[in-house]
Amino acid sequence: MDYIKDLRKLVGKMPVILVGSVVIILDENKHILLQQRTHPYGVWGLPGGLMELGESSEETAIREVKEETGLTVSRLKLHHLFSGERFFTVAANGDPFYSVTAVYYTSTYHGSLVLNKEEAIQLAFFPSYEMPDTMVGSHREFIDDYFKR
């Protein structure tokens, strides 16, 4: 994330566009892997994060899932690209940004779940009809949109 820190040094509090990827990881029962995050604390969301310089969105998705869950994902399929005015956010530190998020899905993964305590409090699979109450709003939208299609 040094790129974003360096960018913020140059632009201050000016809104920027940040590109990221998340992955809807489905187990054999079509349950979705979520992580209960440390930032914002206690809020559930999909594994994923922001693109680093030189990465493709697929590489971002694979790297972030590995860092956050210990799983290695493959056979990613692009569900949808989400962007626009409604994806404007002001981070807890006051930094404003517009997000462009590539949402992938897969049921192909290997490895064991490993909790990254810097990123998450816990990891768990949830059925689509029993999502946690406290979720990243856009991630709930991504999941709802996935199941509508």
C-alpha cells in the first residue's frame, strides 16, 4: 500500500480513484467466505483489496485472498465491474476516494484458512440467505447482484 501513501503525500485530501478487486469464494454448498475485518473493526466483507502498481486486477484478487485468508484461488471469473458516483467513500482518516472494484467469483481454491490477525478477526463461510448484519455496504451489494444473475 505504499503507492497509496505516496499518492496521498502528493495530492493531500483531493479525491482520487482507487482500483481494487474482491472475490466471492464459494464452497461446495455455495456458501460465501467472508472475513470479519479489523478495519473498520467488526465489519464483515469479502476478501480483497487495492491494486498495486503493475498488477492486473486478477493478480490483485489472487494476492489479496492469499494475504487475507491463506487460500490460493484460481479460475477466477469476472462477475462485474462496479464504479460510479455511488462508490464514493471517505475513509476513516478523512481521505476521499472513488472506488472501481472488479468482483470475481470462484469455487476453485486450495489450502487451509489462515487468519491474518492484522486484517481480520475471523473467517467464515455463510449461506447467501444468512449474511451478517454488519457488512461493508458495497460488498453486500456485490453479493446480492451475484445471486440475482
